[in-house]
Amino acid sequence: MKTDKLFYRIFLNQPSLISELLPEIPPDCEFDYSAPVVKEKELRLDGLLTPMDNDDLPLVFLEAQMQKDSDFYSRYFGGIFIYLHQYKVSRHWRGLLILNHRNQDLGSEIPYQDLLNNRVQRLFLSDLLNQENITGNLALLKLIVTPKKQAVSEANKILENAKTQAEFNQKLDLVEAILVNKFPQLTIEEIQKMINLREADITQTRFYQQVLEIGRNEGESNMVIRQLNRRFGNLSTTLEAKVRSLPINQLESLGEALLDFQDITDLENWFMNHEN
């Protein structure tokens, strides 16, 4: 699932990548992204891209599959056709599959050969490893399967090819996310030291902002819990979990409100009043 989210994040941040892989999609096409559940069999479609403001362009059923799965093709096409039936779809559709390599066991292709040949574009990431002159978008996908020893140099090439500061920050955000997924044992600081950040303001990347927000939330929630424990004794596991789940703005609000609490009932009432 981590890899799935990473792929969709790349596609949403680099929408022109869709047009590179599906030439009939204009490079400037905007998509509404969703992950609908097909009710009959509870099959979740990992990615449905719906072109906005142009019904003549096809829906794109996007899915990434890195591991072998002998039920993949049957589940993928089954989900598509159940969706088309359930939602009474009357427009064209295309499939886009991001796969690991050509020998990957994804089940029999025979029942779906016509669809695979005419409706679905398959990109095998291992094919990119032997290609040098590829676009910046494809280079991001190549980085996902690049061996660890070459990953840092490939990451720096991607960053060096950025033409503007905004493009640099956007690609840095994605490069960091890919490397964190590739090197899970390393800290964020160690990842940042691995790549060339001389020209980057890393505080402007979404990756950095997300990490910063997590740190702020954790610090604020720990402080609020300590104050509540001092006033009313140790919180129950349920109440502590509720406090930790609050966004930063509500944690700050609770930190002020608890000064007027008389007993633990006031905390429970506060949660009831802030459920929405």
C-alpha cells in the first residue's frame, strides 16, 4: 500500500506523466482522483482518473502492482466492469498499469488479451533501468526500481534537471518520499544528507511540511496529556488516544480549555462538543 500511494502521489504531482504514457490525453488535462469501492464484491479500484470539463476524454483506471499476484488481472478487469455497470458509465475508458517487470506473475493474460493490447497501457519499470534519455517524469518512476547503490546519483540527476525553484521543490518532495520508501532504516536527516540540497529550500516541500506537522502534533499532544494527568490522574487509554488524534489547532484549543476543567467529565464534554 505504501508503494501504491507513492505512485498516485507522483501521478497527481506530475499530471503530464499521464499524457506521456497515454498519448491521447492532453498534457494539460486536469484529473479528479478517487478510489471508488465496487459494492457487489467490495473490490476497491486503486485509482480512477476522471478528466475534468471534457467528457470526450476517457476515464483512466490506474493501478500499480510491484509484487506477484496470480489474481491481479482478473481482479483488475473485474473491478473495472463492475464499476462501469454499477455507475452506468457511458464514456470511453483506458487502463494504465505500472508494473515491476515483464516476468511478473499477475495471472493469465489470455482472457484479457484484447483489452491488454487495445485498451490498457502497461509500463514495466524494469525496462527503464536500461534507458538513459528519458523524461523527468519517467526518471521519477525509474528511481523507484533503481538499485540502492545507484539511487542517490539518479536522485541528484533528477534534481539537477529542474528548471525553476518551484519545479525543484516539487521534485525534491517526490524524490525524498521515494528514498524514504527505499531506505526505511534511515532517518529523514540522513536521507537529506544523501542528496544534493544546496539549492533547495527543503522547508517548502510537502514532505518536509508533513514531517514538521507530525512533530508539532506529537509535541503538543504530549504536553496536553501531561497537564491532564497532573490534574486528574492518568487518562484512560481511550481518552489519551482521542487527544493524540486531534489536529494541531484543536490541541491548542484543548490546551487553553483544560485550565478551566474541574474534573474529567469536563474533558469528555469537550470532546462531545468538538466531534465535528
